[in-house]
Amino acid sequence: FDLSEYLGIWYQIAVTQTFAEIFERDLYCVYANYSIDATDPSKVVVANTGYRGGPNGANDTTVGSATQAKANTAELEVSFGGPAAPYWIIKMMNNADNQYDIALIWSCEAIGPVTLGETLW
């Protein structure tokens, strides 16, 4: 897995209902911008943006960071100020120009002693 091929802007097409209700309530037209951290090239800056209340609403951006959990794999760990969570890029698909333009992301983690958080987007 070449992390540099994942850098740039990715637009969210779909997400699980639970994820939307917890993290993106009332956000529309959500996208993420991934870039190398200028102060630490081993990290990726993750800027998630959506528009509050509708496509013409106020811009709402949350910035976090990601690191590769295992070298040369698509298993990332992402944090937005709290504990890092798994963020696995399980499929990337090419367009007609042989450039990646669709990615499938999966995350699964224990949230408390009896709750499991599983997300696909």
C-alpha cells in the first residue's frame, strides 16, 4: 500500500447510520482532505469537512491525524484528539484514467466493556 496514493480530497458517498448520527449529525456534503504533516512526515493530517444544516450551511471542519499502524499496509490509526481508532482502507478502485477515485473504509473497535463500534464508509 502506497500512502501517497491516498492523499488528497475524498468525498463521502455513504456511511453507516450510527456513524452519521454520532459524528456527522446535521452535516451535508462531507469530505476529507488527507495531507502529509509538514512537521512530522510520518503522520497524515486529516481534515474532515461538512456543511451544517445543508449544502449552503456554515463550513464545519474537524482536524485530526493518522499514522500507519503497520508499515506498508492500509491499516491506519486516526485520532481527533482522543484515543486513536482503526481506519482500514480495504478497497481502492481505479477510474478510466487508472487513478484511484473510490475507496472503501472499515473500522471496528470496542467502545466500553460491552459495546462494539463497527463502521463502513
